[in-house]
Amino acid sequence: MTLEADLTTIIAQKKTNQYFPGSLMTEDGKTYAIELRPRGKYRRKISEIPPLKIKFKKKFLASEGLDTLNDIKLVLPTVDNADGDELIIKEYLIYKMFERLTQASVRARLIRLTIRDTHVEKSKKTMYAILIEDEEETIARMKGSPVDQYGIPTDSLITNQAALVVMFEYMIGNTDWEIAMMRNVRLVRSNESGKVLVLPYDFDFSGLVSAPYASPSSDSGLKTVRDRFLMSNGLKIESLRRATQMMKGCRKDFYDICRSKHLNRPAAAEMISYLDTFFQLVEANDEVPTTHLMPIVGE
């Protein structure tokens, strides 16, 4: 895809939530008039180009026979180079891993994006990026209703799904999330059961990605994101064991996802090696692990 907008102005005003006009062109030559604005928290601060929210015109979508859920999120590399691309691809692959575990997941798609800054003549940058469905679309797909409640009790959750999230976040070495504070999770109430689904997103602070700017949660007591800390959220050990067994059954699929054609072999091997430490740990021990510190190279 190709995105055209006044990128210089958007970057200069990235602290605001103001929308700016732009256009998005697909490979088949179709052009969509859009509005876009900066979004996000930490990445908005540190990225060369902030993450963006794209809004399409509902009338145009309807005329194309598409639904009118017209917002979508765009995650861009924090730096415009090969390292930035690699981190984006790794994060995208984590979305695909969780999608392999359950349909109750936030959908993400990897794109090759060219950005043309209309403020600067002949300006053009090409990079990998992730399109992430907006929360409204997730809720519609789950046939549920939004939950906007801090401190939601554990017995209100769909236990099997919550346990999957807990063990998945542990596997990838992520402590940058929390159900009670609605941090990097979407909560969707099922219209059938009345219970709440937990859907994780935003994995750049995980050990599996190992972004140079990432750090573990201060509450975890960990020194690096490569270490693991179990955030059980009050779930019973039996539920976590069931989730672990389910993840063991997906081990080969996870490794295959890491071997993406978009990721270079050393990076793929590094991801597989990190996942391997999780599977070795849970296979060697009947108990669900709580903390796991990775050995320091050279020791």
C-alpha cells in the first residue's frame, strides 16, 4: 500500500489527537480518501513516525459493498531501518501465534507500506507495518459488547480464555499488560454467557520481540524482558495447566510461524530458541512456573 499525507506536520503535532487528510492507495490502484491522526502512548513518544489511526469515509465503504466499521490502527517501525522492520515483523508474528490458539484474538495483518510525505517534494519511505483492527471491529466480530471497567473480578472472566492469555504472555515474556487496569487487553462481554473475554494486543515489550527500548514491569522485579514472570490474575492453577497443555499442542505451529518468509533466518532462529526455553520449562515441571530468569551469556 501507499500512504500519502503531510507527514511533517503530523510528526510535529504528534502529541495531539487532531485528524489530518490523506489518501491510501492499494496495489490494484484503488485510492481511498482517509483521515489520520497520531495515536498510542509510549511509541508515540519515541517513534520517528508515530503510530497512526486511519479513518475511512463510511459512505465510500458502503458504496464499495464493505461494512462501515471505518477505523483501523497502523503500527509503524519505531526507527526507519532494517532493525525497525525486524521488530515489527516479530510483533506481527506474535499476533499470528495467538490467533492460532483462539479465534478470540485481535486481528493483525502485515503490509509493505510506502509513505509519501506531501510536505517534502519527492519524499518516500518504504517499510513493513501492521494493520490492527479497531476495538469496535473486534467487538462486532466477537458478537459482544464493550467492557470499560477497571478491577473486573476474576469470576467475571471466561476462564479458559483468560488462562490462555496469562500463559501466552508468560511464554512470550511480556509483563506490559494487566486485566484489572485494562492495560494492553481488550475486554469483550459475551452476549451468550455474560462473561468477559480477554484479548491481548501490543507485544513490543515482550522478550520474544526484545525491542532495545523495552523494559519489564517494575512490579515484576525482573531485570530484562528476556526473563519471565507469571501474572496469574487470580486464576486457579488447574486453568493455567489446561492452557499450558493447549499451547504445547501448538508448539510446532508456533515455530512454523516464526519461520516466516518476511523474517531473516537468524531472527527466526532466535525467536524459536526463546520459545524453546518455555516449552522445556513446562515439560520438565508439572507445576506451572511463576518466574524464570534467563541465563546470562558467558555464565
